[in-house]
Amino acid sequence: QVQVVESGGGLVQAGGSLRLSCAASGRTFNRYAVGWFRQPPGKEREFVAVASWSWTGSTTYYVDSLKGRFTISRDNAKNTVYLQMNSLKPEDTAVYYCAVATDSGIYTQAYDYGYWGQGTQVTVSS
């Protein structure tokens, strides 16, 4: 049984930063893709970024509009993946979800992921 838990959301002023954490029990991130999605108020869930690890190395991919502001990283010792969000804007306000795939790869669709966290709220004030 894999459990995914996000944390680190909160209220921040525009221009500020937050770091979201994604911890998974029952699975290490060594050979799986971990994605971040978000759901703004009244909108559909959307892809944010993904990182994938395999024996050949790691690969990251970000939605174009967020490149340069958001960064995925991993702490192996803590089996935790982070989403560092800088220069936040009010339009970044959303519930952010971490998702873990059952394979490595650059997956941008929600249906590619088998395990989801409960989400963490990020609110950016203007």
C-alpha cells in the first residue's frame, strides 16, 4: 500500500516562495515518476511538473508557463520530493497535489499516476 502525503502549503504574498513536500510510504522514488498537479478554484486539475528517476539518471519536465519559477528536487534519505515555488503570483493559488506513477517516465496526464496525495492549499495574495 502506497500512501502519499503533501505538506508545505499556506498563505504567501505575491513574489514570495513556498516549498511543498511530497512523502511516500511503501515506495521509494528511485524508479518512479513523481508529478505535481494543481487545481485552481473553479477550474480543472492541471499538470505542473514531473520528475522521473531510473537507473540511468533523472529527468524533469515543467509546464512552459512555470519554467524558471518552479523546481522539483528529491531528498533520498527522507524519500521526499519537493516542489520549490518562487516568485509566486495570485494565479498560482490552487490546491496542489503530488502523484506517484507506477513506472518511470515523463507523464503529464493525471491518469498516468496511480497514487495521489490529499492535496495542500496554496494561496497567494496580491
